[in-house]
Amino acid sequence: MITCFIRYHIDPTKKAQFIQYAQNWGQAIPRCGADLIGYFAPHEGSSTLAYGVYTIENLAAYEAYRARLSADPLGKENYEYAQKEKFLLREDRTFLTLASGLHGPKVKP
């Protein structure tokens, strides 16, 4: 399993447009085959950094997912929306694997 972290630099005056973009991906990404963890908009601190995070089985599955996403009606619409509204200033995509193991409350047997 790999996790894709997308770091966005956004126009801080267009945060509402980014939120709409994120909500659209909230529908399209799971439908096209990735396990969406979430999209995160600026809240406190930096007003220009935002993130999208999802997991997928491997890079081959990622390539198939990207093809489905680009053919998806909402996916196409969202790409066009971002180009039209120009709220994304930069986008960096990194793939990572979990190194530490899962954390959380221990469940007693």
C-alpha cells in the first residue's frame, strides 16, 4: 500500500474555490478506485498550503486510477474548474509508504 500526499500552494483569496475542488474530489476519487483519507484546507498558520491524501495499492493501480479519474465526468469538470478559477499556484505529489506501523488505541482481546 502506498499513500499519495498532494501539497498544494493555493491563492489565499480563493480558499472557497479550493474547498469546492476538494469536495468534488471527495466524490470522484473513491469512485475511481483510491481510498481517500481527505483534503485539508488552510485553517491556522499558512494561508497558502493545502493537502490531499489518499492510499492506493501500488503504482500500477495508481496509473489505472488516474486513467479512470481523467475519464470521470466530475473528474474532468474539476480539472477544468481548477484551470478556469486559477486557485492552484503549485501542486506537488509524493508517494510514501508507512514506516512506523499503525498507531492508535490498543484493543484488548
